[in-house]
Amino acid sequence: MAWARKDLLGIAGLDPAEIVEVLDTAATMKDISSREIKKVPVLRGKTVVNLFFEASTRTRVSFEIAEKRLSADAVNVSASGSSVSKGETLLDTARNLQAMNPDIIVLRHSCPGTPAMLAARLPAAVVNAGDGAHEHPTQALLDLFTIRERLGRIAGLTVGIFGDIAHSRVARSDVLALRALGARVLVGGPPGMIPPGIVELGAEVAPRLEAMLPAVDVLIMLRIQLERQGGALFPSAREYATHFGLSADRLRLGRPGLLVMHPGPVNRGVEVAPEVADGPQSLILDQVTSGVAVRMAVLYLLSGVHRAPAAEEGRGGA
Amino acid sequence: MGARILIRGGRVIDPASGIDRVADLLLEGGQVGALGEAAGEGAAVAQVIEARGLWVLPGLIDLHCHLREPGHEYKETVLTGTRAAVAGGFTAVACMPNTVPPNDSAPVTRAILRKAAEAGLARVYPIGCITAGQRGERMAEYADLVAAGCRAFSDDGRPVMDAGVMRRALEYSRHFDVALISHCEDLRLAGDGVAHEGAVATRLGLKPIPAAAEEAMVAREVVLARQTGARVHIAHVSTAGSVALVAAAKAEGLAVTAEATPHHFTLTDDALEGYDTAVKVNPPLRPAADRAAVRRGIAEGVIDAIATDHAPHGTVDKELEFDAAANGMIGLETALPLALRLVADGEVSLSRVVEALTWRPARILGVPGGRLAPGDLADVTLVDPEEEWTVEPERLFSRSRNTPFAGWRLRGRVRATIVGGRVVFRDGAVVAVGP
Ligand SMILES: [Zn+2]
Ligand SMILES: [Zn+2]
């Protein structure tokens, strides 16, 4: 057993053995979800707080289902606003949480680094469920799980990630996780969406979708923030769909078995054409199923129940 | 004021006078008296300070700090700020006007000066607002402010985004021969960024501020300096591009000056790893190449002055998510030893560092001091260049503790600070309070 961390703050800093352990654990967890009685008692008596400072029904529900299937007591706290208002400090938040004595805190926050800041102050395990444009580690792990399940491996594959890399925590976590397990990663998108330093994370830049398609085994299309249009990364959804979207025609530029993924929710007809999203090459719904299994695995590993009582407590990485 | 003090046997380093030699220095009547082998001979000296092995420098002058009074006294006051100043070897500080209310009227200026007189420690030179209320719309009443004691003008922290307003302010400022200090930041380019746009911000997912946000504004100020003939001082230069723009402006003979902070020439954006809000500053910490350009700029005199941008904040301002945390760090008590690291590393000459902390800021502000010629102010800083010490935030004199240098081992320690011929700090203690 390689897993000895207190927290899951990001993919950065995880070693490949730890990633593989999550994926292997998730495989057994997926079996539980396919039984008639989808519940095991491994986290009975454990309290998990889902603390969402940023709305995300999909991720929160996925964690909640994972928690219930493991028999944990789940508490949902949704805080309004994208950041704590002046006067209530991060420490106040941490102290209040600690008073509830949770075992695991699942934290979604718009400000990067917030999970790390809380993890350093709290004895509870902290799971980063997305922090700004930093990381979304369980999303990356479920992406890897989905790919591995379908193709049997990660090493040696070429995976493309296309869209708003600059603002995407999914892209960062995916690049790091895929590289850790030996995949080649291409990233692309309009110039304003490719951030400096992405190459240092291990990705290669292939700006054009047409050029990327023939090279990849898997293509992850990122969600475009239509709200961000005021920020003018692209002129209109129509133009994005026309020039940067994955249409059925463009998909034919790819290899025959090319698999299409998307972290969801899909802006249908913008990043991915409906017939592609619903087509035979799409893994989008498989990702949702994998999400529950991967989150069950993460909660299980972080709860420490798999460890002998004397096991060394490792400090959270990333 | 100021009885006779003889500082005996120290190494007197005064770049403005071209002096660097072991000598006695006599202070009398609040002024520098004689300098030389037998400077104190025959005089009735009230106090002799043995300075063997010490450096005797003109009192350091910080042309950019935040004293937070009025309005944010929980962060710093004129008293606590000037205690920190003299502990750091500064005999004079110029304080930025972003107080509450901002220093855009003579009563505020006078209130700051009254507090400074009550403290009786460092000289305080208030900086007035460029525009009323720092709103960037209508210029403040410079005549009134200068009469009350303002020595420069700045909307620090709130760049004057309207170039037309800045142009008129520069033109008008010429009448008073004061520098307008520009916090160069194009707010549209900076957006809601919190870190330098580069590999580190990308890795950490921090919202980026491009170097262009600073450089575009520096370029604008250079153009306006050419247009108006006014004195423009660029605050906290942090990028290689800005250094190049200032160098070009100087080569052209424009009245453009610049400063850099110890944190920008010491740290890089790598310090953001771990999301320590103590290193959240504006402009942000930059990569090594920019830091190197800033160091070269200091070495070559393109960057005239070293200024602290001492920005005290309480834990309620800093113990927050990175995005929500306030910008700035304290710096008065670490500036000199951090600057001396540049000398130890062979990157900047000692005389250049001393000049950047004394004579040049005095000239930019148009104030006396910064030099040890006979008749100059008896403002002197004594430094033990060999003493090593560890930065312990709880032992600093500033009211705030927001420094990322906690635990750093620094070399060079202020042993005594003399203002107007009075010893106000000596051997770790502020020794005189009150007028
Ligand atoms: Zn500023
Ligand atoms: Zn400032």
C-alpha cells in the first residue's frame, strides 16, 4: 500500500504508485456500485463535510453518492460568495470546521491554494474538489480511470486536451496525472487560452485541433466559460463552435478509435457537437460513472481505515 | 538640539561626497561638523561613540513606505512606523497617502507631521495624493499640500488610469518642482490577477498579472515626462522591460527616476509555492530574469533608489485565501541587510547601495540629508557589517508582522541611528521618544 497522505490537494507531488493505487482501489469500488445493495460499511461512523464555496452540483452529488455508498455521515455546507468576506478569516472558517470534528473535508473553492491552506491548519483530511484554476485531482483520477478501463493502459498513449487550458484546473491535473503514468500530452486552443509555463508541466503545445486530432488516442475537450465572454478570450460562442469545436466532420480527421472525453457539463454545440457527445466514441457518461468509484477510493484511502493503526502518517503533498 | 557627538574611528562611507575612509565624525548643533583624523580635538564633546569596525553612513532615507495613520492604526502608526524606521537605520521616511482619509488635504498632512514630531524619531516626509481622494479624476491641491509639508505626490496603489489627468498633474507639478511618484499598473491588463503571469502562476493556478501591466504604464509615464518636462518617479520597478524603459528615458535626458524594493531584488515568484500570503505584493514577485534586471538596474544607477514599500498588515488582512489577502509586506527593518546581500554577492558596489539608500532618495524628494558634508543634517546610521542576525518577526518594531523573511539569517545590523544629532536608536533599543 503506497497511500500514506493525510490530504489529496492535487496531482502535483503524487508519485505514480499513489495514482495507480487510487485507480486500483477505484476498480474494486466500481464493483460495489454495480451490486444490488450499493453500500458497504467501511466508513461507518466517519463524518465527511462537503464544503462548497462555489456551486457545482455534479461534483458535489458525485462525492455525496460516494460517501453514502461507503456509509459515511455526509454533511453539506454550501457557503455563499466566491471568497470569505473580510472579517471572517480563513482561520475562523478552519476553527469552525474543526469544532464539528469531521474526518474528511471535501473542499471546492474559487481561490487556488485554499485547500492547502486549510489542510495545513486542520487535523481532518482535506480533499481538493477544485480550487480556482489550480487543480481538480479527483477529476484527473477519474479521467485516467476511464481511459485505463477502456484502453487497458495509460503509458504510451497520446492524449489531447483542447480548449481553455489557462483557466482550467482539470487541464492542469490531467496533464500532471497523464504524464506521471507515462502518457504524452498535447494541449491546444486559441492563443489566449494557452498559459505560459504549460510546457514545464510536461505538456506539448499543439494549438490547432485539426493538427492534434490525427495524433491522439484520446481527446479531452474542455468546457468553455460562456460567462467569461466579457473577458473576451473569444468573440462569440458561434465563432468558437465553428472554428474550435469538435464537430462530426473534424472528428473524422482523427484515428478511427479515437475516444472523446469532456469533464462536463457540456455546452452542447459549442465545444462538442451533440452527435459527437452522444456518439459511439464518446466516454462522457463513463466519466460520470467513474467519478463515483474514484471518489469512493479517495475517501477510503484518506480515511485511513485501510491502514494498520501503527501506520506512519504522511503529510499531504502538492 | 543635538549636543556634540563624536563618532570615533568608523569607516565613513558617503558616496555623495566621494568619501570612503576611516575617520572621526563630529556632529554639532544638529549638523555635521568636522570630519577627519582629529575632528573632535579641542571640542567639548558630550558623547563619544566608538565606531571601530562599524560603518558610518548618512542616515538612510526611504522614499516609499506606508505608515497607515490616519485610519489603519491597528496595522501601524506614525510612532510604531518610525520606531521600525530607526531600528532599520532610516533617519527619514516618506509616507504614502493611501490612508483613511487619504492625504489629499493640508489638515491630513499636518496631522501626520504632528504625530511625527510627537514621536521624535525619524523625519517624516508626507507624500500627498496626485488626485483628490485618489480617485484619479481631479488633481489634489498641490500648493496647499506643499505648503503643509508634502514633498512628493502619488496615488500609490491606485494608478492614475486617465492619461489626460496624469498629463495635467505633471504639468502643474512643475510649478512646485516636485516628483510625481507613479505606481505603474494598467488595471485593465492586470485584471483580477494576483501573481506574475508565468510558469509559477500557471502551475499554482493563480490569476496572472502580465509584465505588460507594469511596462505599459511605465512607457506612458516616460512619454508624458517627455511631453511635460515634469519629474516622474517610477515606484517599485519590478520587470526587465521597465528597467529598459527607464534606462532609455534617462539616456534621453528626461527627468525620470526609479526605485526598487528589497523584496523584488531578493525574491522570485517561486516564493509563491505554498500560497504564503506574506509574499503577495503589488507589483507581484517576478521570475529570476526580471530580478536580475532589477539588480543590474541598481548596480548601474538606472534604478536610483532602494525603497522599502513597507506595507504593514494585520492577520485579518493576511490570514485569508490568497485571492482575498492584502498586498504588501513590511520592510523597514530588513531593507539594509537585504541590500547588503547584493554587495556580498558582488552584484552591486557598496557605494552604489549606500547612495541608493541615502543621497538619491534625498534628491528625488528634494529634502536635506543623505550626505555627510559639513553643514549637512546630523543624520547618521551606524552599521556593524559583520553582525549576523535572524529575523524574528515578533521582535521587530513594526506593529505588523507580515514578513516572508522570518527565520532568514541576515548579515549587517544597525547599531545606532542618529537623527538631528540625537541618538534615537542604539544597540537594539529605541532610546529616545518625544520631541
Ligand atoms: Zn505601489
Ligand atoms: Zn506602496
